[in-house]
Amino acid sequence: MTAPAAPGGLLDVSGLSVHHGQLQALREVSLEVPAGHIHAMIGANGAGKSTLLRTIAGLHRPSAGSIRLDGADITGLRPERRVAAGIALVPEGRRLFPSLSVQENLQVGATSARPGRWNLEAIYDLFGWMRDRRQQRAAQLSGGEQQAVAIGRALAANPRVLLLDELSLGLAPVVVRQIYALLPQLAASGVTILLVEQDVSQALAVASHVHCLLEGRITLAGPPAELTGAQIEQAYFGVAAAANGDATRSAAAVAGTGSPEADQSPGVST
Ligand code: ATP
């Protein structure tokens, strides 16, 4: 592990509240991600997951709370200064430059980069297919390949903390599994990961710690092995949903015993 452990977490979010105009998207969210760990934030559509990652990356200004990286307060830093400090975001929907080549997209990520191991060659070694197709335009890639380039672009900044927003979105399950299989390798190389996912099964499989967000609040947190499907279900949908039966249908699916119908519930793809 390359990063010295900060007291608490390498990434330490404390009492974070964020408003989009009149709408409060995050309510006093706190979490700590220790160096080299993978933490997952799960939650339904609109729970505030992207807002959390984007706020950590500096794209939204919080109305209260703080964000610390290795003990240093980065709450007021501009986004590019956060990249230089070691925070990189893979945004929802990838957001590559479609007319630029694979290599040019990776080079965009290296702007404001920290020094470190993730140069172009290391990224091409990680994604075997990418070196031979580095001159291809991003628009010509499949969704999974674009996601890989988006991850490569973030790695090119040599992040200490990698923020991954809905990696599985729009991708076939087999592609999702391939991409998720890389994450433990990244964590072992010293990259600390906070990911958000609606695919609960995938998040539980890869994370050492999962947090559930409901209407901007953390409703549950803990190691996946210590959480039951019913607990996750209630935290994901809230008590009202559990009472009207919505949660019952997908509780079995979270626990991996769901029917095909339950498999269509939010967050569960396997
Ligand atoms: P999804 O999985 O659908 O992306 P999410 O959990 O990531 O959902 P956010 O995208 O963070 O949730 O949205 C939280 C709330 O904030 C939602 O009600 C959303 O409509 C609102 N919101 C998000 N971004 C903005 C914005 N830029 N302006 C106004 N409202 C926003």
C-alpha cells in the first residue's frame, strides 16, 4: 500500500449536506474509507449517490460539512486541485470525448496528474485490448470498452482515491463482471475506491464496507457479511416501502434467492 493511513479514513467525509437549489440532495452524510479499501454506496434512483461523488470531486459545493483527504481539508478546493491532490472521478455515463482517440482521452486524464505508476503503458497493460486500439475514436468503442477507457482516464491522474459512479449502467452482466473483477487489483495496488451502484449484488460482492443512502441520508452501513438482505432492503427502500410490500419482493433478490420477477427490482441484476 503506497498511502500512509490517515487517522479514520484516507477519505473522510463528515456531516456533508448538499442542496440543488431548494432540493436537499444530501443530509449530514458521514463516512470514512480507509486506504486501500473498496467501499460501496448503494441506493435507489435519486438517493443522492452521484451528488455525493460529485461533491467529493469538487463539482458541487456543500452547504455544510467537510471532506478530508489523508487528514487535509479539501472541502474548498477547486476540482482540478482535487485531481492534483489525488481524487479522480469516473462519472456516470463515462463522458468520454467521442471524437478523440482512446489515447487522447487517456491523455486528458493525465492533465493535473500526480506522479505515479499509472502512465499510458501501465494502463495498456491493465486493459490488454487497449494498446492496439489506442488510435481508434472513442465513439467507435462498445459500452464496456468505453467504460474501460473512462477508468483508464481516471487512473492516468494517479489517484489516491478513485470515485466510480454506476460502472454497470447500460452494460451487459458479463462486461460488468469483467470490469468489477479489476477493482480488487486496483485496491491492492494502493488505490482507495468509493463506488456507487444500483446493482446491489455487484456492490456487495466487491466492497469491504457498504453504505446505503435513502433520500440523502445514510440509513445503513457495515461489512456486507454482517448485513442481511432484509436490513439492506429496508435501508434501500425505507420503512414506508417495506410496509406496502415493495421491499418484500426484492429482499429475496438482494439475498440472492430472488425469482426472475424479483431480479427486476432496483439494484439486483444477478
Ligand atoms: P441516480 O441513480 O438516478 O443517478 P442518485 O442516487 O445518483 O440517482 P443524484 O443524481 O445524486 O441521485 O440526485 C439526488 C437528487 O438531486 C435527485 O432528486 C436529483 O433529481 C437531484 N439533482 C441531482 N443533480 C441535480 C442538479 N444538478 N440540479 C438539480 N437537482 C439535481
